[in-house]
Amino acid sequence: MFTERIEGTTHIVVPQQHLTRSMFYNPRMELCRDIDVACLAAFIASAPSQSLRYVDALAGTGARGVRVAHEAGRLDVTINDHSTPAFELINRNIQVNGVENVATASHENANGLLHRKHYDIVDLDPFGSPVPYLDAACQSVKKLLLVTATDTAPLCGAHTGGLRNYGARPLNTEYHAEMGTRVLLGTVTRELARHDKAVKPLLSYAAAHFIRLIIQIERGAKKADTAVSRLGFIAHCFSCGHRVAFPCRDLLDLNVPDRCEICGHKLQIAGPLYSYTIKEPAFCERVHRELANRALGQQRDAMTILHTSIHELDIPFFFEHHALCKTLKIPPPTLTALIDELREHGFAASRTIFAATGIKTDARIDELLRILKQL
């Protein structure tokens, strides 16, 4: 019925059937857990010497929380799940790894626990949307909030539900993974602001089946207002591919043109979403160093995400390099060659964590196409 896996330096007992009614373990989330351990270790290293209280509120088998207790460092860890079989397995995993002195299993409803207790670090990793738990998490958290969403279809505009679930309209574009990440971050920003708390994004990324946010919490109504002012909209032309971001100064008066300045077709509007920087480069550098010094199953992919994030431009969308070349009916040059050529022409350009063949640049699409033709 059970089997043992090793992630990092932690031994995890999991059901042989990974998904059951009462216990959940997703082996594809090992990359996320590897990055989490490094993020928490980096955050703890910059914090005062006291132990911080961490809760994995929706723990399933406890893989994430036990890894945090075993690998991250100076934390007082609570690993919670409402399911009785999951609670029993969490206790077993705590004992297998000998972390009884720092980790405690909890058997409560996640919202009830978070409404009742305050934690320095709150980790939400639900199966599906985090929205049902956001209010409680935002009330509870004091220093660091980690949020996962696996309902990427409504977040990225592939299915309906973005407005209903997240209070925003996403568009199904080639940069949909980043759009979904920024829609989720915008939702968390608004929810925290209700509690006079503000987001300071440390790391935000998306993989094939999930979106993950690492957010430092700042307190105060003024900071919360400033964070909300960083919401914005993206206008996208599905005719020529032009796109442009607009700040959200007034939800009732967006002052966004309804026609594309390049081709004249009607623009589609996405948002509200978080339009400012979604990572802190200095923090990402510390996490990158942590990853380099650890034995991790997904070390290479994790380090690539962090390295790219450090150097990524703070532009809320990107262009898909191969799609542009297909439009022009030309063989794609290397991404490095295109980035170098854009910089030679005075534009900023970088890779993006959201797509292996994505490029961020402040060049408009007509300028980008003109440069591509010359390569």
C-alpha cells in the first residue's frame, strides 16, 4: 500500500496510488519543493535569530512540510491536513525523518486553523485553486506567504472562470503562463490589502501544471494601497500581436485605447493583474546559491529558473520567438543572437522563465519583426 521516495535528503512515505480520496502526493511537484526548501533557507538566513513559525496548511502526505522541517533550517513547523489518514501519514513521515523536535502534525480544517492562529510563514498548496483559503491565509500570515495554484486553465484564459474565481479577465495568448501568474498575484494583492498587508514578490514562476508565488509581507494601510496601485491591465491585439501594459489608476476610467496603434483592429483587455516586478533579484541570487549547495533531484531545472529570473526584464508579457519566425516564414535564429541584435538596436531584451523560446523586450512587435528579418 505504501512506498518510500527520497526528495533532497528527506525520506517520504507515500501511497503507492498517488492520488486517493484522503491522501495526496504529487511527484511532479518535486521541482517546486526543491525551490521552496532553498527559498525558505535563504529567507531564514536573512531573518533574526529566533525560530519562525511555519505552517503547511494543506499538507496531504506531508511531503513539503517534512522536507521543510528536515532541510530548511531554523523553523517551528506545523504540518496540517483535515484528513485522518493523511494526518496519520504525516506523523509517520515526521518519525521516519527524526524531526519530532521541530515538526508537529495537525488535524484541522485549514481555514479554521489559519483563522485561529497566526504564523510567520503560511504555505498554501491546494489541489486546484487557493482562493477558498486566501482570506484565512492572508489574515494569519505575518512574514512570508507561499501560494500554489494548479487550476491554470481559468487563470491563463484557456477556460472560463478567471473572472468568477479570481476577479480578473485573462486572455489566452502565447504568454498565458505569465498572465496567469500575474492574475493570481493580483488576486493575492487585493486579498492581503483587505487586512492592511502588502505584497513584496520575491519569486513568481510557472511550470507545466502549476503557478507558485513566494511573497514577503509588509504591513500598513499605506503600503497596502501602494501594492494595489501596482495592479494594471494589458491590451492585446489578436490581429497583429501588438501588446501594451497600462497602470490601473482608476478601475472606472481605464483610459485604454480600444484600437491597435499598429493595425487599427480592436484591442482585447486583460486584468486587473499585477503589473510590476514579480521577483526580487537579490533574494533570487541567495536562493540560487542555496540550490547550488544542496543535493536535489531537480537541482538543474530549479537553478535554471532562478538564474533566468535574476536577469529577466520587468515587462509583464513576452514574445514567442518561434511563433514570430513562423509568421515571417523564416528559420529561427538562436535566442541569444536575437537578444544581442535587439540590444545593438538600443532595445532591452532578455529571456523569460515562462517559456524556453520566449523573449522579453521593450521593442514593439513591428520593430521586433523588422529586426528578425535582418538576422
